Amino acid sequence: MTDLMIALLVAFAVWTGWRVFRVDSMVRASFALMLSFVAVGAIGVLLSAPYIGVATVFMMAVEMMVMAIFMVMFMMNPAGLNPMVMVHQHRLSIGAGLVAFFGLSAAVLLSPLPSNPVAPGTDVVAQLGHELLGPSMLIFETAGVTLLATMVGAVILSSRQGRFGSADEGSRPPGLTEGGDPAGRQPEGGGGHGHHHHGGH
Amino acid sequence: MTALLTLAVLATLLGGTLFAVALDRAYLPLLALFTRQRVETEAPDRLNRDLAPAWYLALAAIGIAVVPFAPDLALIDSPVGIVIWGSCEALIVVTVFLHGWSPNAPFPLIGAYRYAAIGLPVMLPSMFVLIAAALPAESLSLVAIVDSQREVWNVIRQPLGLPLFMVVALAMTLRGPMDYADAADIATGTSAEDSGAGRAVWQIARLAMLVSVSAIAATVFLGGPLGPVLPGPVWLWLKTGALMALTVWIGNRVARTTPSRMLTILWVVLLPLSFLHLLISGLIEL
């Protein structure tokens, strides 16, 4: 029974993972990937790792929500509903995909997998906690501080009050040649803010 | 036993939703919606538009399924019960976003992005408050959390917990001061383009979620099924009903501020406050 459910969840995870590259919008891709991870989390629960499984669902739901917002924010397709092609750099990605597939398959087939079922009634969540805050503390603290630094960096980069003043004031695109005029359309007339534009208000 | 418990959970969800409908005085508007025809938007994402209300309702059902109905009895008796509820909260934000994104129309999309911006920082105090409640129980299981409140309820031991969680409850049920998704200032936001039965199901799911989030709050802060004389489920129903009424009352009485100001409140006031809450709760348990 458990085997059948795991097989179905694996099939669902693979199918939704494939959908990530076939759908035509960033939002659909993000949440297809989320569904794939939800299936992986459910497999974790079935493999007697309840905390890791449920936490995967939790983390991926938050993460994919953030990812959808950021990807749409940095795309030229503001709503994420207009069709777009999700795949690029075909040769490189096919190569990387094949290497990853055969590498992981080889790792699965060649490494000796342990077979020591967890005895029913074992307090697996507490054991995991002792492991995370004991022998593996250094790894997790390093990862945590790295993520914090990334977040602070992302906030600084996207902040309106940047290091060089407000982001929406006096910004000039770089010149087309070294030290040349800024690229893009020049404001009409010297200094005026174009009062004739305000007709429609 | 499991069948009986499933029935009790479903009956609680149904009865609670009817009580929520009564609190909101929404019987007639909801019934009338079922007879109206559907209005289509241009090029919607049909899958998500049709499924978003169902997901919202399903998340409400999962939320109430982890709640213990008697001191040792929950339908989903998981060792990580509050993490399951945390996942439900995260998926609610995704569901509300998809509900607003899928019609391909301006007001729902504004509601969706506003809610995502508010919903994500709301998750953080929620997690700290729930972890603080897990400290005296020394377990992430809701059954253990109920058990840890036999002598004193968490609402007294951790006084900041329930007020902070009420903010989460308002956000998860799209209500009053935290309703940045379906608010009147953007023509009911994510449900602006909803019509007919789909609109009715979304509103019902919203009310069902009020039952679930109140039941979780009653379990974590008010001792859930614990209480003298009356049987466990009755105590849970009374406490859940009281918290539902409180949530509806706050939702009707407190004004909503602008999203930017609410973001400042969430990051600058509520998040440090929940840190402080976790610190104090931890020091008490040492």
C-alpha cells in the first residue's frame, strides 16, 4: 500500500516537474514546481520522516510564492499571464540534464542503500532535533548565516532608498559610448516637466 | 473510531461554518449566488480559477483535522501537528494569490499581490507564536500541546501569543484590518470577477477557514478540549465559537490601514514583538 502511494507520488512529482518547463508563464511554472515538492514532502512523510516531509511542504509553499513574485517582478511580463517560452540555451541545458540524470542514476544504482527500518514508536522528530542542534550544528548555522547575508543583500539591492540616493530620482541610464550621452529617450525641453501632459486629469 | 472522528470533524466544520454565516449575517446573499449565472473574464487560467475555492476549503478541512477533539484524540494525530497547520497557512497565501491571479483581470491581480506582500510577513509571527506554544509541551504535536495546558492555559502563561495569533487569524480569513485580498477599496479584490456558484464557494471557504483557525487558536492557547464537567468536544466547540465571534467583532471594529503602513507595522512592530514573545516563553521554560 505504502509502495503504491509512493509510486503514485513519484509519478506526480515527475509529471509536475516536467510541467515546469512546458507551461508558458512564470507563475504556473513556480506553482507546478511547488506541487512537485509537495509530492516529495508527502513521500518523506510516508518514509517516516514527518518533520522533514511537512517542513518541505511549508518551505516550498513560501519559497515558490516569493519566487513567483520576484520572477514576475523582473520579467517584461508583469502579470505572468501572457504566454512566454520557458526554455532557452537548449544544447547546454540538454547536456546538463543528461549529466545530472546519469550521474544521479549511477549514484542510486551503485551506492549501497541502507536497509534498517525505523522501529514503530521511535521518536524520530526528537532524534532529528538532537542531530540538527548537535553534530550537524555547524553546517546548519553556516547555511543560516549565508541565507541571512543573501536576504540582507537582496533587500539592499531592491530598496528604494539605495546607497546613492532615492532609486526613482535623477537616475541616468549609462551612455551608449564611454562618457557619451545617456541612452534612451531624452526629456523634451529644458527643465520643464511637460505641463501639457496633465490634460487628462 | 476513525470513521466517527471523521464525522465529528466534518460536522464541526459544517456547524461552525453555519455559525460563521450567522455571525456575518450572510445567509441570503450566499443562497442567492447559487442561482446566478457565471460571468467569464477574457483568457482566464481556468484550472486555478475553478480550483482555488476548493483548495481553500480543503486547507480549512486539513487545519481542523489536526485539532484534538478530546485530550488524546485527533483525526490526524501527527507528531508535527503545528507544522502541518503552518503548511496550511503557507498554502493559504498561495491559494489566495492564485485565486486573484487566475481571472486575468486588474482588481483581482492587485488583491493577489497585495495579499502576497502582507501574507508572507504575517507567517513569521505565526511561526514564532506556535513554536513558543510548543516549548512548554516539548513537542510539536497538538495533542502534547493540549496536554501541557492541564494546569495553566497558554493564554495566561504566554500572554502575547493569542493577540499575535488573532492578527494571523484575520489575515488567513481575509477579514477586517488584515483583508488586503478581498477588500472593498479594490472592488472586492481577488473575488471581484467571481460569479455564481464559484463566488459562493469561495465565500463559504472563507467562513470555513474562520472555524479552522479559531479551533487551532482554541487548542494552542485556550486548552482545546480541556475543561470541567462537559465533555471535551463541547469545550472545544465553545472555545472555538467564542474565538470566531471575537475575530468577527475585531474584523468589524478595527479599520484597515494602507498596505505600505501595514507592512511597516508587520516588520517593525509585530515581528520583533513575536521574537520577544518567543524569548520570554523560552526563558520561562528554562
